[in-house]
Amino acid sequence: MTTRKYFGTDGIRGTANRFPMTADIAQRLGMAAGHYFNRGGHRHRVVIAKDTRLSGYMIENALTSGFLSMGMDVLLVGPMPTPAVAFLARAMRADLGVMISASHNPYQDNGLKLFGPDGYKLSDEVELAIESHMDDDTSALFADPEKVGRAKRLDDAPGRYIEFVKSTFPKNLRLDGMKIVIDCANGAGYQVGPIILWELGAEVVSIHVSPNGTNINKDCGSTHPESLCEAVLREGAHIGIALDGDADRITVVDEKGQVKDGDQLMAMIADYANRNGTLKGGGIAATLMSNLGLEHFLSARKIKLHRTKVGDRYVMEAMKEHGLNIGGEQSGHLILGDYSTTGDALIAGLQILAAVMETGKPTSEAMRMFEPVPQLLKNVKYSGTSPLVREDVKSAIAAVEKKLGHDGRIVVRPSGTEPLIRIMIEGEKRNEIEKMAEELAGLMMQKAAA
């Protein structure tokens, strides 16, 4: 397996102005990606968007200079959701799309996500090919002076994306009479999110729509829905929708202030699609972390759940392989393949609203899909060799699997970014799975410290 220096499981990410998220590396990425995609005789172009982090200005300018030096034209769209980049790359026949964002992370972090001309995230092979040139001396590949690229602001980009997202809402429906609170996490969706809901007829209450460069995701958004819950109750709203910093994940709150995670949302969207005949492939894709309750819910409706490794790219791969149009993660990263090539919180939100309105019931009743099986997550930090290679740990995991039988699950996996082992156990009795997790974690830590 090739060791990666810059790219991780979802592009490049890290603390801003520290390796690998420096202006120098952003420029080198622009040059390497520009060289890779600058093929053929046509004028090449790249779409660059960002969220609202302070460091976005620095990264955007460095990245732009890298692409321009390779003769690629740059279209700058400013703060826009990640899925908007995927859409614009396709719609504008760009060779590449780049999103500058660290998603749900705090403002100190930043990242770079790359999309190909088809709107899909780049494959591992393409990322490695680009990375292999990032440390090269690329001066010999610079464009001739008369072929240096041009950069311009694309002022109508928000309008293009707004109309596209609105077009995914059922034509026979309007949001008239719906009072919706939207939490935009002071992030990339702060402009387009409220407009989409309002233009479809909703009464919109917008919160966390005043980004200042350092407040993105701070005590708000899909990973911190507490203030959304309070706002829904305070405003007497029918539903609350929270985006994360780059608006590719969603969390929903019903009129009683109860939070619905990605598993409940996938259940609702899949059931809605199944009933109206738009579910493709007879199933959906979700990761190993999705609750067993979701699997039982789908199985009762003869909908197959295809489980994947953790990460939206693996969900997308399974969707392509099995011809599915719905997939996602428990975190609220939902991919609706009929409309988008990546997770889109606003498109998912509209499908959820359509499903709720079809029932004619209050949101809390309409979204009561299944009772989650008790699930426990535990992280075990280690140094040196991973405890997962030890025979006693393997035996202990096998024993837990046997004890759980068909009524539960255990997933033990290494973190992709830290020296951690992540333990997830599901079972009917919470006290029993807590004991199992504690004993397994204790075994790993005991031998690791010895």
C-alpha cells in the first residue's frame, strides 16, 4: 500500500498555517493538479469555493496562483457548500472543482476536497498521481507567459446552485404554512440555505448566519444542535434543520426539540422513495456504524442494507456497484444519487420535508421510524503496535460476537487519523454491552501498557 504524505481519507486536512495546510502546499497542490488535468487543446478551468474560515483567504489565493501558473483559468465562487462545487464542476464543464473546508471541524483547521469533471470526488489513484508531483520541481512545466491562466469571480454561482437545489423538490409541493428553523453553522450554507427554503414558500427563522472567520461550527450546526432545539421550541416551528460547516451533512430536529440522526433520516427517505416507486437497486448503502435498528426497519420493508467501511467515498462506491440512489452515514452525510454526486444537506433536507408533508402528521410522528438498538462507542488509545494483531484480543472480539448473536453487533476498527482503536457494540441490553466494551478496552490497554 502506498504511503500518503498529504492526502487523507477525505482530501487534505489539518491545522491552518501548519503542515500540511500551508499556503506553500496549497500552491503546490494547485500546480500538481493543474498539471494533471491540463490535458487536451481546450482552455482548462477549475471552480474554487470555500467555507467561512479565516484561513480560507490565504488558501484560496495560494491555490489560485498554482492553477494559474499551469495555464488553468480559475472561477472563484466564494463561500458555497461543498456539494455546490460538485454541481458547478459538472454544470460549467470544468476540469476540476476544489472546496476549501474542514467540514465540521473548528475554524483553526482547514482542508482541500477535490472533485473531477464528473462531480465525483477524485479516486485514490488520481489523488496519488497528483501527490506524486507535489514535491517535484514543476518550474519546467509552467505555462508560457501568454498562456498563464485568468481568475475571475463567478457572481451568479449562488443563484445557479439555488435553482438547482429547488428543482429537486417535488413539483406538486410547496412549503407554504411550514415554519422552519435553519442553523447554518456560520458556514458555507449561510447565504443559500435560508433563500432556498423561503423561495419554496416556508416561513424561515435563520440562526448562526453571521460568520466572522472564527465562529464556524462553534456551538452550532449539525454537530452541536442544542441551540437549534431551543430555537425550534422557542419559535414554535414545525421542524429544524442544521447544516455543518460546508453544508454536506444534516441534522434534523422535530417540533418537540428531539434530534434525528442520519440513520433515522435515511430510514425516512428510503421508505418514502420505496412507497413512491423511486428507490433504485432495492436497497440503500450505509456504513458499519449505522444502527442495527435501521437494518431491521429496512428488512421489514424488503429493502436491503449494503454496509460499507466508514467514509462517504465507500458509500458512493457501494451505490455505484449496486445501482443504488440512496446512501449515507449516521453522521448525517446523505447522498441522493438522483440529484447529487456527493452529500448535500439542503437537497436531503428538501426530501425529508417532502416526506413529512406527505404524511400530514406532525414532524415528531412522521419521523418516528424505528427504535434504535442501544449502541455504545468507545475509543482506546495505544502506542506502538496495534492491539488488534494480538491473538487474545482477536479471541475476545470473537467471544463478544458469539454472545451477541443475531441480536447485536460489534465493530472494532483502527482510526484512520489517530493511534486509536474504535469499539462499537450494539445489543438489546445497555448494561451488558457497556460491560463488554469495558472489558475489551481494558484488555487492550492492559497489554499495551505492559
